[in-house]
Amino acid sequence: MKINKCRFCRGKLDLVLSLGDFPVVNYFPNESEIKKEKKYPLELCICRNCGLAQLNFILDPKKIFQKYHYLSSVSKPLVKHLHNLASDAIKKFNLTNSSKILDIGSNDGVLLEEFKKKHIEAVGVEPSFNCSEISTKKGFRVYENFFDQKLAKKIYQDYGGFDLIAITHTLANIVDLNDFMRGVKLLLKKNGVLVIEVGSLKKMLSDFKFDSIYHEHYSYFSFETLSKLLAKHNLTIIYSKNNLFHGGSLRVFAVHKEINTKASKSLGEVVPSDYKKFVSQIKIRKTKLQNLFSSLEGSLIVGYGAPAKSVTLLNYLSLRSDQISFIVDSTPYKQGRFLPGAHIPVFPEEHLNKVKVDYIFLLAWNYKDEILKKIKSLVKKPVKVILPFSREIIEIK
Ligand code: TYD
Ligand code: ZN
């Protein structure tokens, strides 16, 4: 569905960038499903009134999230990151084994497990049935549903309020932001804390990482737009920090405004020239990467990692299986299937043992250190690793 008004404030949307038509990123088709795959327009806009960066084509969340091939547990650095987030929150806010935690967008339950290890009760909300089923099997109570005010009322009847509500890399995936926040507000105890982590728009723009743009990211937050959203729902950010996760994220802790604590200072705003530079650089980078691939014709090139962002990247660059022979990825759901749109086959990581490859295109560039370690132990050497954004080529001998 095409929209022309901001989902947060109803302001008018201005077009920033049109990338073309793209498929759903987290459903990997099998051979027979490829023919039925659909594509939808991907256009980044900004709200003239509140500044929220967002898409103007809203793909029904049911089409995106109900069968979801992304799993948090398969990426070790992500598990560690969530472990640190839990420890940080426990320490900062003196959470104890009588505290109650709600994780909205709990995926396969990694953060729930981190709290369980500390004997703190954690409840999840996860609309993807395959992901919620995994965490239910681990023994967690997970509401298999989209979080909204209606579900919040049900959760409130079952549990009352929560001491900590975690929304990590989920807020971008919410269509009705105000209804969502009303639900959060209802479930946050009087002295409760809300922790939100989102990809940083400022960092996405400054590093030209347009591959974060895909249909399930309906919104792209800066510190300012996130503060506006929270302020509208009478929540105050008391702590905020940028971190380098997923190429640059923003983590904030917020409390009810009525608590009257000192607000955190801003982490900086995105300005119009950031968008301008971003748009012009993307085109330049596209040409440079396409030229690089043309110059490597005849070499065996494969991809490492089939993250959602690689769907945007490879489809934008029009790279197909004649240029990237296959991709390896640690997610069981993705293996034996094809990368959406580009239709490149996806295999387990061990597949790299079997063939002599010349180049590896590092598609999950955010896990560079972990993946380079794996490449060193898995791959027949020598091999060269191409980093998509710096276009740096690392030679492994
Ligand atoms: P990720 O960057 O977490 O997210 P997104 O899909 O939002 O862009 O996805 C990383 C992908 O890379 C995921 O499919 C798992 C895969 N992966 C590996 O194959 N091996 C690894 O060592 C790691 C860390 C990730
Ligand atoms: Zn707006």
C-alpha cells in the first residue's frame, strides 16, 4: 500500500531515494516458489513535519513476518551483544529475580534466555510463528502476535506491568508507531525502564549503507525522531549511546515522564545535506562495485552471509548467480533455498570446504571479525575477501 502521509504525525512525505522494486527479504524461496516471487517498490522518504525517515510503500506485515527466515541465535556476535545488553540493564537498573521483563520482537528467544540465566522472568512477543515456536519449546511464554495496544491489554491482564521492556532492532519494523507506543506505555511499570535499540540513521547515511533499506524497515530513526516518538507518549530518554552493532546503532533507555528525571542530551540530528550526500554517493558506489565485478569475470566469486541487507545490495547491483555462484549462511532456514530476487543458491558455511573459490563477497559485513576467523579456518587458500562498502580487498594466504 502506497502512503503519502507520515505514519507518526500525518505530515507530508518528501521522496529522498527510489531504489526500484524489491522482494521480501526474509523469506528465502525454494525452486518452485521463485516463479511466484513478487516485488514491491522501495522508496525512502522524509516527513516534512517531524523529520521521520520512512518508506512510502507499506508492505503488509503479515506478508513479511509470519514465516520469517531470520534467526538471532545463529550469529554468535549477536548472542554476545544481547548478553551484554541484559547484563547492562540488570546492573544499571538493579533488576532482581523478582523483576519481570518483556521482550517485544523476541525472535527465537536469545534475550529471553539471557534473563533466564540470571533467574529473571522474561516474556516474549513474536509474530513469526516459526520463531515463537522455537522459544516456546525452550520453555518461554511467548505471545505469537503483532504487538499493539490490544495485545498489551491482554498481556496486562496476564502479567500486570513490567520492570523492563526491551525493543531491540524491532521498532523500525512497526507500522502503527503510536498504537505500538500506547501499548508499551500501558505495560511499563511506574518505575519501569524501556530499552530501545535501533539502527542509526545518521550512521547509515554517513557510511552510505543503503543496504539497511528494505520493506520490513518501515522507519529509520535518528536520536531526534526517536525522542519525538517517545516524548509524544510521555516517555523521557534518560540514557543514550551510539554503538557499532549492525554498522551503527542507537541504544536508549527511557522512563515515564512523570518520574521527572533528567533527560539525556541529544546524540545529534540528521541534516538535509546528509541525505544529499548519501543519495549521490550510492549511485557512484553502485557503478564502482559493478565495475569491480566486471573486472573479476572468470573468477569464482561467492558470498558470505545472506542477511536481509544482502537482498537489497545484490538486487540493487543486479548481481545474479552468473557472477556470485553461491552464498553460505549459518541459518538453517535459508540453506537449500535461494536469495530473494537475485536467486543465488544458499548453502551451509561448510560448503566452502568443498570448492576452491577466488573471491568472497562479505555480505554480512557487520560480522567481519567473526566471519574472517571462520574463512581462515574453512576456506582453501589463497582467497580474497571483498568488503562491499569500503571496497577493500583482504587477501588471505
Ligand atoms: P544480520 O546482519 O544479523 O541481519 P540482517 O538480516 O538484518 O541484515 O544477518 C547476518 C546473517 O549472516 C544471518 O543470516 C546469519 C549469517 N551469518 C553467518 O552465516 N555466519 C556467521 O558467522 C555470522 C555471524 C552470521
Ligand atoms: Zn511525521
